[in-house]
Amino acid sequence: MRAILILLLTFTVVSANAGTTYDVEIKKYKFSPNQITINPGDSIRWINKEKRQYHSVWFKSIDALEPDYLFPGDTYTKKFNAAGDFNYECGPHPKMLGVVRVLEANTQGYISVDKKQELLHLLKHDCGSCHGMTLAGGLGPELSPDSLKRLSTDQVVHTILNGRPGTPMPPWRQFINENQAHWLAEQLKQGKTL
Ligand SMILES: [Cu+2]
């Protein structure tokens, strides 16, 4: 059971490294979210969710020509390999603005909003498979601010990264780096896991 879990996780993480695609909706003359932070190699897919209105996604600093209009239901996908902040707008409605922030590869110490969401998702689904979906306990103990009071943040980080040998608690070092484990430990200790 543990082997299967690790196998599944390996697959998820490997496919994430090959580039993740994030959706941005176009609705009511707005890009939503209008600011998104991604890693190099990730892609954004814009989806026109309007009932009637067409729009475009135009990176004037990258694309000399405005790309085709997106009619309701149309999508437009763009991959970002270089780090930097890339502003875009809608050709027909220049007040519709957005920005794609592409991080430096291997940025240490900084955890993007999307990565944080990914970690919270992992917490709910993977940690939750043992600790309970609401982290109230299962095969593994409850993970609440109260139950973790007796452990320092560093001890929680240590447990996440190395597991508890001789118990079902597996090490997560392969999937979660030290910064990320630290951030997760803080969320757990503060009960900010939703
Ligand atoms: Cu528009």
C-alpha cells in the first residue's frame, strides 16, 4: 500500500516537472486570475467563458502580431520557458490586463502561490489518506495546532521530511523540499490548512 502511494506520487511529481498547465478564465471583461506565478516550462491556457464577447490574449512585448480572437469556448495555450514578468492585454479591450510571472529555475526559499496550492492539495489528499481528509486523525494521528503544540516547527519539519521509521509515516524528502516542508509545518501549527 505504501509502495503504491509512493509510485502514484512519483508519477504526479514527475509529470508536474515536465510542465504544468494552469487555466486562466476570461469572463466579464476580466482575466481571472489576472496575475499568476509559474515555473519555467509551465503553460497557461486561457479559456473564454463569456456568453457572447470575443477577446484576445496579446503579449505585445513577445508577439508582434495580435493572436486570433478567442470566441466563447475557445482556448489559447502558451508555454513560458524564460523567467520574467510578462504583461498582456486584450487587443479589442486594452483595459483588460494580466501578467504572467515566471520564476527563475530552482529559486530557493520562495514558494509560489501555485506551489502552495499544490502543497495544500497534497496535504488534503495524500497526507489526508492517513491523517483523515480534515486531518482529524485516521491511521495517523490528528494534525491540529493543539496536537502539534508539543512539537517545535523544526520537529514537525523533521517528521515530514524523514518520516517516523518503524511506523507507517513515510519520508517526504523526495517530494517536498526543506522550504516547502517548513511552510507546511507552519500551516499545520497555525491550523491554516482549510
Ligand atoms: Cu477583451
